[in-house]
Amino acid sequence: MSEPCQTIKAPEKNSAVESLSVPVSLLEKMAEAAWALEAFEDELEDYLLSQNAAFVARMRQARAHHVEGEARTLDALKHELCL
């Protein structure tokens, strides 16, 4: 018994292949790999930021301002930045 397939159509009319049948299990593996790559990128970015002393100092300063009630509302920030 053959595996169920998904037909993928090419976005352009002049492409060499107008459609292609791909096994669903292969599409699921591609989706799983894409999610894993995205999770890896997020974790790598977090790690790199955590190793940046200037960034960590700015985040600590921002947190201290927030705790002390010195934070501005989003509307105030938008107004200040003319957004």
C-alpha cells in the first residue's frame, strides 16, 4: 500500500515542474525540521545575548526602572517616537 501524498503546485507557470507529489511523511519531517531549526535559532539568540555584558547591563537597568515605577506606557512611548 502506498503512502498518502500531497500535491504541491509550482507558483510560476514557466517552471520546469508544474506539480509534484510528495509523501505526507516527508512533508511532516520537513515541518519538524523547520520547527527544530526555529527553536535552535531562538535558543542561540538567547545565549548570545546573555553573553553580551552591555546588553545584560541595559536589561538590568530597564528592569530596575520598571520596578521603581519609572517605566512609560506604550502609548507614551509611541507619542514620543511619533508613531
